[in-house]
Amino acid sequence: MEIVETRIDDLIVLKPKVFGDSRGYFYEEYREDVLSSLGINVKFVQDNISKSVKNTIRGLHYQIGDFAQGKLCHVLVGKVLDVAVDIRFGSPTFGKCYAIELSDENHLFYWIPPGFAHGFAVLSETALFHYKCTAYYNKASEKTLLYNDPELNIDWKVETPIVSEKDLIGTKFSDIEKDFVFNK
């Protein structure tokens, strides 16, 4: 795998070695030793898959405390715009967003460590989105940042968003609590 630089510390985009021929393609989805050599030294405890239709926006979600999650994200089928927002107080990129298209064609992975709100928008007719998590899901620890907060000004690249009730009532960025502090 090779690292594709982002403009936000600790967010990492990974490009796997894809071996293709007339039959299709093959790549390693996960190798602990490779991720460790790239500085991602974590233990994954849960895998999640979501299937969504075009124009769906899921997010911006994060968990706090002992259940703060790092996520290794990629798309098995379709195309999404994957977005992370730095919510680490004191970070030089606090409040900044980084968005990247993940697809079944580019095979990119997106490492989002704890301290970021995360969401994605489906750009294809459907998408099958997979992510590995470093902590178990815990409803009591989950928080939602308002996906369309004007202060964040995220261009989700969808015209008529399909959004859950939970995501429609997320917290404004200016009202988030100091759940994460930048340490470097």
C-alpha cells in the first residue's frame, strides 16, 4: 500500500496494490503488518457494512470516551464522497474537513482516527460501504455533528439529500463539546 497525503494531520488515504487481468482484480483488504509499517498501530474489533441508495448522506458521526472509534473505510460497490471533520480542540486544522471519493474503481482506503466526525454521501445508484472500527459501537457514547452546518460548508455533491432523522438534528459545530484535545 502507498500513502496518499491529505492536508490534515493523522488522516491517511491508502492506495493498495491492485492486481488485475481479464478475469477481474485482486487486492489485500487488510494486513496488520502493512498498516503498522505505515504508522497505523491499532486493533480492530468490529466490521460494519452499510448499503445505501444514491443521494444518501450518513453522518457526521463520532463516539467519545472509551468508545471513541478509529475507522478504516472503503467501498466494495459503487462510489461515495467520504468526509472527515477535525473536532480535536487545539488542532491546527480544528473544524477543517477533508473529503475524498472512495469507489470500487479506485480501491482507496481512508483511515480516520478518533477525534474526527465522519460521514459519507452516496454518488452512485447504490453503494456498499465497509469500515473496520477500533472500538465497539456504543449508543450512549455516540454523537452527531450536523451534516449541513453552514460553518462547515461541506459540498456533499448531492442535489436532494436523503438523511435520517438523527442526522437532521445533529449538533452545530459551534456547540460541540471538548470531547477531543489535540496532542502533538
